[in-house]
Amino acid sequence: MYKREEFSPFYTFLRPANKFTFRFENALRILRMKKTKQSLPFSFSVYFWPIVILAVSGLIDSIYLSISHYRVYTDVAYRSFCAVSKAINCDTVSQSPYSIFLGVPVPVWGVVGYTLFLLFMPFTRQAEAEKKRVWPLLFLISFAFSLYSIILALISTFHIHSYCMMCILSYGINFTLLFSTWIVRRRFGEKNLLKALKQDIGFLRQMKTKAVFLFSPLLISVILLILFFPTYWNFVPPPLSNHIAHGITEDGHPWIGAENPEIVITEFTDYQCFQCKKMHFFLRNLVAKNSEKIRLVHRHYPMDHEFNPIVKQPFHIGSGTLALLGIHATDAGKFWKMNDVLFNITKDAQTIEVKELAEKVGLDLKALSYSRYDRNVRLKLIKDIKDGLKLGIGGTPSYVIDGKMYVGQIPADIIKKILS
């Protein structure tokens, strides 16, 4: 029998190879372990909390947009941070009639939607849910959110022609929620959606007491919103009573307020300018409460490219035509009534029903229809525009007070001076 020492050179040669083989196999074993660890699915919490954070972010965004919508209509000095241009302007989107749905502002519906989504989340952590219940319902809610986002984006593109950055953020949140709930359904839930929805309904029936406790207040709130939400976006002027004087200046411009005023405010406005509309009704109410101190004089300055030479591209189409109707009403002694009606027209001026307008104001239909082509009426409008150009007015609304011009709004210190 051979001794080990006799083969020591051969044995010595094999040892490094054995060491190398051992190390190589060990390395492969470690790689397999790492690969196995990487393929392990994430825990439920890794899916749950990001979705909660997303829904809370959507809720906060909707609350901000709801407050912004309210301030756009009620605060004459308000301008949101994202009103950066004609194309990117949250205020323009808020001013659109599309910002109201079923008598409630769209962002308020967003608050309701995200609240509903978050109310479902506690059910997913119930032991009985087995980490897979209610996710099909959340997936459908997210799908509805995403579909509504597409509709709103199309409206912004083809009707409003302006985008809201905070709205775009909500669109991103909605699509991310849709993807996230889809992932959770694949990871934990039943693949058949209809079957899974039936199981969700059965699960909620088991949790009937908790479901009623959580969802009943939200349902009641929705009903109250639809029935009693204040329509602050509808500007209501004070009634034209006999105790508020009105007349025509020596230059032929309509005025309302004090016969012997302490302060005279001359407004240059456009009937399709939202800020003009908001400021006009603010001033009408201010004059009504201070009718012995303030006189408001109206001048027409439509930013319509067909009438105003500083407007080079189509803009506020039809506002010049509305100004002509207002001038005719001045000659007929019905300007302030007509003025309030014209500022509340939301349709394009080319589709306005002149007959309906004549009936509201109490004017002769034939004369009102012809006024748009009346040379004298047009000359009066041209004079208003030329006077505005001489003052250097480049946008509306603009105000002249004590020889000084203010664009966009009247400074707060001037208002305080009036009210003191």
C-alpha cells in the first residue's frame, strides 16, 4: 500500500485546485442566496403606506384647489401662484363654467373622492381581509378617478385652452393610484375582478357596523353639498333702487352713485374679462353702501382684436359687440341694468339671444338688434378705446382715480380711504 508521502508532489498540486473549487462553489452559493432574497415579495406594508400617502396628497391638493376656487370668486386681490401665463393658469381653469359639476366645484368633489378612498383603507388591514379584500373596489375607484382626469384634461385642452398645474398633479396622483392598486390586486388578490368584487361586497357586509359608522357621514355630506352648497361663483349685483342716483356725464358716459362725490372711480372694462366682472360687482356693492361718497363712471375697453388696435391676435371675441349693446342701452337710459346682465353672460357673444336680452332689460328688440351696426354707437365705442390708448391702458380692468391709473385692481389703501 502506498504511503501519502510518496505522492506528496501530486497531492500538493491538487490542493490549490481544491481550494479554488471550494471558493468558487461558495461564491455561487452566496449568489444564489442573494438572488433568492431579491425574488422574495415585498411585505404588505410596503404597498399599503405609499398608497395611503398618495391618497392623502390628493386630498391636500384638492383642499388647496377648493380654497383657491373660492378665493378666485370672492377675493378681488387674489391671484394663485400658478397663474403664470395664458396657457398655464389655475385661475383661468377655476373661472371656467366647467369647474362646477352638479352645483358643486370640481375640487370639492376631489375632496369627497379622496376621503372615500381613505375610508376604505382601514378595511384592508383587518385580519378577515387576508390582505386581499377591498383592493378590487379601490382599483375601480382609482379607475374612475383616472377616467375623470382624462375628461378634465380634454376639457382644458379643447375648451378652456389653459392648464392648471395643481390639477395636473392630481392627474398624476390618480394614475399612480390606479397602477398601485392594480399591483396589489396581482400580488394579494383574486385575479377575476368580478369574483373579487363579489367577495369585497360580502366582506363589507360582515363589517356592516364599521362600514355604516365610517361611510354614513360622508353620504350625508354629499347630499348636503348638492342641496345647499353656496353658489358664490354667481355674482349678484345690488338692486337698482331709486335712492342710488345715476346719470350721464358731460362727456356722455354712464355713472352711478353720489351726485356730489368725494371720490370718482372711472373703470375701463371688457365684458369677457373675468377680473373686470369680479371687480365690477365688488364696486357696485361698494357704491350701494357708500352712495353719498362714491361715483362710479363706466368706460368700454373691449380687448377684442376686431375693435382694439393693441390686440393683434384673436382674443375675447365678441366683447366689442357686447360693448355696442351696452352703449345702446346708455342712450335708452337702461345702461346699469344692461351692464349687470352683460357681465353675467358666460356664452360667446356671437351666440347671445338678443331677444332674451331685450326682454330682460326692457329694450326694443329691433333697435337693440340694429345697434350693432349703428355708426353713432360705433363712434362712441371708438372714442372710449382711443381715450384708453391715450392713458396707456394695455389690459383690463383699469381704473382712473384722482388722475392716477391702476391696472387689475384698486389698491387696498384707496379702498380703506373710501371706507373711512
